[in-house]
Amino acid sequence: MVCSLHIDDILSATKFGDLIELSYPIGYSHLGVYDEDGHIIHLQ
């Protein structure tokens, strides 16, 4: 599923263990796991 949301919308809809992809217009993207404390833990 592809969507474009503000960070507050993303965090209000996430649950522990959800994968989050942050994409940037220059083609770079970043994957992380939500930890339920408002943090996104970087995945390599």
C-alpha cells in the first residue's frame, strides 16, 4: 500500500512492529520498525 501522510497521521495509525517506509523525492527511501514509544528503529 502506498500512501502519503504527515508523521502525526502515521504515528497515530501505527502499532508495535509495523514496518514504516519513508520515501524522499530524490528516490531515497528508509525502512524502520515502529516500537510503540513513538520511535522508528532504523533497519539496514
